[in-house]
Amino acid sequence: MIIGSGFIAKNFENYSDDLERLNICLYAAGISNSQTQDKNLLKKEKNKFIEFLKKFNQKKKMIYISTCSINDPSRNKNPYVLNKLYIENLVKKNIKNFLIMRLSEVVGKNENKITLINFLNDKIKNGEKFEIWSKAKRNIIDIDDVILLTINLLGNKNLNNTIINVANPRSCFVIEIVKNFEKLNNMKANYDLVDRGEDNWNLDTNKILEISKKIKINFSDNYLYELLKKYYF
């Protein structure tokens, strides 16, 4: 069972049989714009989950898709992230068997123009000026790798009733993403670098490292470049 109709949910559709076999409900519904300040929209997201809880079959295991932004001091107080934390707590208090999966910046064939990578790609290709926070760090991962890691995680009974970061072991500065886009586009981006952001944070990815090696996901120094090339060129 998959709850949701957005980018993440759609990419898991090919694995619905695996989820059904393992008696898992993947809850991937939510707000697509992580920058939203719309109180009504945020309240609607909470209420939708509360209503879902009332009907949830406790014989199933719930996988709740959350966000690694919870770990970022520059973002963990915004309404979107606070909503995710609120729902995480509902999961922990009300679901007998769960796994909270916090995803980082997931890249794939995604039409959502508000995502960081789509935003940077559009600005650079169109030659439009934009602002980069010099200390802003992001963690970029391929949707295909997220799905492979998730499917391999589901059978691990040691990961019951816990939280796991499904992310790249190597975070990067936003300026590094821009530099890779410049290299791929063979053009200079038009931006102002401002002294803002938080670089004093990291993600614990120890729980997925062993699995990533087992299924041969190579988070190399070239991972970001190859990922951008895969989806944008």
C-alpha cells in the first residue's frame, strides 16, 4: 500500500507488490513545497494524517517518509519541517510497527520547479541571476538509489520502530552543485555569493552504508556530477 501521489510515491509504484508481500504501508503523502508558509495547507497535512491513523491497520508496518532537513539548523524551524516532526511524533506514539525514513534532497525526473536542483538548473540555463548562501550545505541522492536502499532495508528487523537517514554519506555546499552545473553546461552561472547558512551539521548514514556497499551504490567524489548529468543532460 502506497499513500501519496507525488514524486516519491510515484517512483515506488513499481515496488507495490514487494510492499504488499511484506505487509507494509508506505506513507509518502505531503506538501511538495518545502518553503510553504500556508497555515491552512500545513494544517490540512496534519489533519489528513490524523484521519489516516484512525483507519490504519496496526497489523501492517508503516514506513513514513520524512526529511533530513530536521538535522539542518538553517531549516529545522521552518513550518514544513516542524510539520514533519509533528507527524513523526504521531507515528511514534500511535503505530505499533514503524520505520521513519528521513530523505535528503532526492533528484530524479521531477517536474516540481521549487526543488533546489531544478531551481539551480533553470537559473543557470536561463542566465538568470540568483543568490547562493556560502555556508549552505545540502545532501543529494538519486531517487533510484533511495528506492534500492529502501527495498533492501525493509527486510531488516533491527530497523523496527526507529528513524533512519536515507542519504548520501557525502554532503556538499550549494556552491559545489552550481560548479558542477557550470561544468556540464560549459557556462558561467550568474550569482551572488552571500555569507549565510549553516555548515556545522552532518547526517548519520552509518545504518545504510553496509547496505549501499552490498548493493553496489558508489557514493564517490564523482557521484554529484554523474547524477546531474543523468537527469539534466
